[in-house]
Amino acid sequence: MDHIRHAFNRFAQHYDRQREYIIPELRQFYGTAVWAAESEKAEPEILDIGAGTGLFSMFLLEKFQGAHLTLIDIAENMLEMARQRFDGREHTEYIVRDYSTGELGGPFDIVCLALSIHHLEPADKRQLFRRVYDALRTGGIFVNADQADGETLYFQKRYLEYWNDFLKTGPMNAEQHEEILKRRDSLDKNEKLSDQLAWLKEAGFSDVDVVYRNRTFMVTVARKGGAL
């Protein structure tokens, strides 16, 4: 994971500014993820894994203003951006840690991930889903806003073409565009959506569904048992 830490430390300052030009339908993508993060508590305990600059947490706080936040990320420079974003906010903890192997803590009411787990190997993703299940309270919600491969080579190719065309519509220059493509090719390890759903069910989640998909980009939600 050191290569991932170094990569994200290097472009932490520019991460948020580039999001809207890298992720199609960014606001709908995050908006659906926030909708999926449900809790009966007005001030839930929320774990943001691979929290980066705290962008997903920022959107969640619009819904749960008094939430107790724990942000975990392997890149200290990315978390420093989150510290600046939430400067002075109470009930906010920052942990520099490799979440793929490190302790997650808990129990939490909501565990969320945004654009992070696709950097892990398949076995590590599968194991992480089990560890997230264990970190949640009964009735807790796991939201994963991330990337997924098409189910066949045909769709994988078409999704990649769609994404490349979208990148070309933004304001990034040729050098920045090339940097995004290199980062995607060297760091991304997408899995089929069907595999990810199967791993969530295997981990023990009783309610599993897809609440958003735009080709490569998707939001899944999984609930840990308990009464409705």
C-alpha cells in the first residue's frame, strides 16, 4: 500500500478541485450515497474509511450535523486537508492507518467508503466487507460509493470509452489528463458489481442493493440485520 500512500500524498492539494472533472454526475453520485446512509439517530457514529480530504464526510454532515466522525486514511497529507476542512469541529477523529489491514474500531451506526476500495486487491476487498460488518452495530448501514467493472469485456470497454470521453470535456490540460490516466491504470483494480454484491452477502449483510450506477461508477448499500 506504500505506492498508494505516496501517490495520494503527492496530489492531496489538488484532489477536491479535480473531482468534478473526473467523476461524471458527481453531485448525483454523492447525493445518492448520502441518501443511502440512513440512521434513526440524529447524531450517529460514522466511520469514513479511505476518507481522504473528507469530501464524503462533508456531504454527510449536511444530513447529520451532530454526527461523531472517525476518518481513516493511509495518506497523511490527504487527512491534513480533512483537518483543515473540519477545523474546530468537535466529535471528529483523524486516524492515519492502512484500513485494509488496520483496526477499524466501532461499533458504528454508519460505515462509508467513497472512491477508495477499488485500489485494493480482490481478496482484500472481500475481507474488508467482513471487517466492516463486524464494525457495525446491528441495524447499521454500509455505503460504498466506488467503481465497478462491467460484467463482460464488451461493457468494460464501453465504460472505459465513456469515461475517457468525459475526461476530455473538462478543463484539464493534456498533462493533467495524462496524469489521471496513469493514476487510473496503475492504481485502479475494479471488480464486477455482481462480485461485490456477492461478497457483501457472504459477509453477513441481510439487505444488499445497488442504489446508483452510471457505467463505471456505482453506489451500493448493505444493512446489518436487526428489526426494521
